[in-house]
Amino acid sequence: MAEAPDPDLSEGRIQPLPMSCRREHKHSWDVPHCHAHPVKVFLADDSVLIRERVAAMLGASAMVIVGQAETPQGSINGILAAQPDVVVLDVQLNGGSGLQVLRAVRQTALAVTFVVFSNNSGPAYRKRYLKEGAVRFLDKTTEFDQLTRAVVKASQHAAH
């Protein structure tokens, strides 16, 4: 049975895999290590359990976790120091919000993209974070399995 074409590839949203990666992997979001460098990710979440779970999942996809924080200021400082490609950002952080982090980092010259990953995923939150510059907003409960792909796509967005 013929496989349906990948809409992300046909619409140009994901770059085709380099030939050296095609033997082992079907999709570019499966192989961030086949790009120029591994995707560097910073995790900003108030839950240590979520950070550990996300770090393990992204690490299994050959991404590099370059830092983690649970507070807005710790996140801002860590992001500016580590200069990741992508920040996985929760709406609720200890002592503040992810919006503080997003706004502060967006005011710098740092070229980083944000994927918001939260249980607080109502339409008002989505609209606000996307308007402030996040490239994707995922619900932890219903869209956990989409995070790896979203991070890879976000890293490609940052490269352009």
C-alpha cells in the first residue's frame, strides 16, 4: 500500500532529510541530530517531574537539554546564558508566569523560539502567548506526544 505524502514536507514546513539520514529515519522531526547541530533546548516548567519526563523524551530524540528552571528569573537567566534554539515554556512558573519569560527574552537580540507546553491551555492563554511570539502552544494533557515534533519544527523556524 502506498504511503500518503507528508503534508509538512509537501507544504515546505519541514526540510527534507539529508541523504545520510534517510537510510535510518523517515521524518526529519525524528532526527534533529542529522541537522547542522543537535537542537539545544531549555526547559522552563515549575514541575520537576514534567521537566524530567520532557528531558528524557527530547534526549531520546538526540536533542540536548542545555538548561532547566522553575522560576521566571531563573528561566530568563538560564536562557540568556545557554542560548538555546528552543525554549519549552510552561504558562505557570514558581513565582510568576511564562509570559514574563517570553517577553523578557523576546526583548533581547537572542534568536530563540518558544513552544508553550502547559495544562493552562484555554483559548485566552493560547491567543496571548502566540501573539507575544510563541511559535506553538501545546496542551500537556492532550498533546504531549506532539512535543518532540513541535520542538524540531520550532528549531527550523529559528534557523530561517
